[in-house]
Amino acid sequence: MKGKLTLLSCLYFVQGLPYGFQISALPVYLRSEGVSLAGIGMAGALSLPWVFKVVWGPAVDRFSVPRWGRRRSWILPLQLLLMLSCLVASMVEPSRGLMVLLSLVFAMNLFASTMDVAVDGLAVDVLRTHELGHGNIAQVVGYKLGMLAGGGLLVWASPWLGWQGIFLAMSALVACVLVITLFFREPAREPGPEVAVQGTADPGTDGDGTVEVVPLEASPDAATPLSMMGVLNTLRVALLRPGAGWLLLFIGTYKLGETMADTMFKPFLYDAGFRAEQIGLWVGTWGLIFSLAGSFAGGWAASRIGIFQAVAWAAVLRALAVAGEWWLSWVEPTVPRAVTVISMEQFFGGALTTAIFAFMMSRVDRSIGATHFTFLATVEVAGKLSAAWISGFIAQSLGYTSLFGLATFFAMAFLILLIPIRRAIPA
């Protein structure tokens, strides 16, 4: 299992590099070049491939080069393209070719997001039920570390590297993982998709904390690649399966309250009188540390007490942490109080994310693992984006306290969905 987790960690790490650069480093970079605030805001469109990857996701399940491996057929060339796009960006003079540079950042996101579809499919293919908790630690933590490297550490080193040196370093990191991938031999596709519904032990055991593996409907020969229409029809069948509607609602709303609160929490702290550098330290450093620790805890819990149980416990504790932000808006937000609330929210939010991703992976039809998981992940992203978009309007109209109270309500209300979801899981 260690080999699988190491590979997945590396693959998710390089996928986080361009997105981390875009959301953390690029705004500073553009501002230093004199780009307007409106232009910096519009640069967020460079991440659109991460939203629309579900459109071309089915192609990843449909097409492959058999001798390269079903998933390596996509991962290897996309890694090469990502490496080359970073390398070319390191040669662009920003003052003379800003649009070229932005186009290259868009290409990086396109290659990384498409690779993410293939890597998710690989994770679904190679991880067994009792490995999903640890596998999603590799997924979430690897991606976060990639974002930290691309948007934090490399920017910190920019006085020595230069902005163009950042891209060169990103290209070198991708090249290292490309070499690792070249030596990876993808296992043969297993004939018969399956999905685990609960538990922690090996598939097929009985008693408390067990795992029940429930076969999903599949094509007559699961080892034979489906046609494009077959991929789409299999996805349609999966989405019409009993309980699938509750699952989509569950995934689309679990971050609603948390995202509403988090989006406005930093402005709230600033308006409360804290300095920008203080907030950056608490959220960007301590917050990230607690988020990574929470991701480990969520994956560990999913492996020890069962995936659904881990989701339930993390959701309850996360709701209490969101309520802490609401509480902070009622009292005097001192430094110890602010740091405590940030740490709790980041820790339990990270734990819930890892547990949810493990749960999503456990509900995927393995015959179309890349397409199915990408669809679920897109629903998850759409839910977070909608919450972020409306949070500012609510805070401006009703104030911070009302916003955080509404966010707490949504975080608590989400817990009700655990009941139909649990009932929809076969006993």
C-alpha cells in the first residue's frame, strides 16, 4: 500500500502546483506589474478548466493506449505537457508578453485538471475499500502541499529565484514526478466494479466495523473499455440508482455553511482591527498546519471507525467550529480567541474534506471511475463556489454576525442529510 500512496501523493502534489500559483502568487505578481484590481479579479477565469473538466472527463475513461496502461496513457503525456508549459513560461518576459504568460497559466490548469481526472480514476482502480481513508489522505494532503509549494514556498523564494525562476522550479518538480510515473506499472483492470459501503476491516468480513462490498451494475465485460456512449449511459445508471439524489445533495451542500463563513472571516478579522500580516500568519501558516493535521485525522478515522462514521463525526465537529466564528462576532475577538477558532475550523474542516472524498470514492462505479468521481467532485466544487459568491452580498446587507449565524444554520442543517444518506447505504 505504501507504494500506491507515495505515487498518488506525488501525482496530486504536481496537480496542486499551478492552482496554488494562480490563487496565491499570481494576484501579487499581476499587481506588481501594474494590472488593475478588476483585471486581477478576471484572472480567476484561468482556473475554469477545474470547473469544466467534467465535460471531457468521459474521454479519460473511454480512450487509452493499452500497452501504456489505462490511466498512464493520460497521466504521462499530461505531465509532459505541464512540465513543458512551465518551462516555456520561465522564458517569457512578463512586461512584454503578459497575455502569453496568462495563456500558459491557463494551459497549466487545463493539463493539471485533466490529469486530475485520470489520477482520480487511478485511485479508484488501485485502492481497495480498507485503503480509501489513507488514499484520500494522499489525495488531499498531496494537493494541499502542491498548492503550498506553488503559491507559498516558491513565492517566498522569489527574491532569489525571480518570478521566472518559480516556473522553472515548478517544471523541475513535475519532471521529477514524471520520472517516478515512468517506472510505475499500472495493474491490470479488474473484472468487476465494486463499491464499499461502510466499515474498516477487509472486504468480506462480518461483525462490528465490517466492510460490505456491494457489486454495482456494470457492462457485461468490465475489462473491456466502454464506448463513449457506454461511459455516459453507465454514469446515467449510476446517477439514477436509489439514493443517488441524496448523495448529490449531500456532496453539494456539505461545505455550504463552512465556505460562507470562511470567505468573509478574514475580512471580519481585518475590520475587527487585526493587521493583515497577523491574519496571514494565522490563516496561511497555522491554519494550513491544522488543516493538514485534520486531513490526516479524517483519513485515519475513515480507516479505523468506518468511512460514513468518520464523515458524521467530522461534520458534527465542523459545525461546532463554524459556530465558533459566529460566537467570535458576538464577543471581543481577542488574539487567543481568533487563533483558537481558526485552528478548530481548519482542523475539522480538513478532517471532513478527507472523509467526504473517501466516501465519494467508495460510492463510485469502478468501471467509469474517472468520469463518476469527476462528476461528484464537480458537484462538490459548484456547491462551494455558490456559497462563496453569495457570502459577500449577505455580509454587506446583514452584517457579519447574521452571515456567520446563517452559515452555522446551514452547517447544522447539513447534518440532517446524514439520515437519508445512511438509510440509502445497503445494510
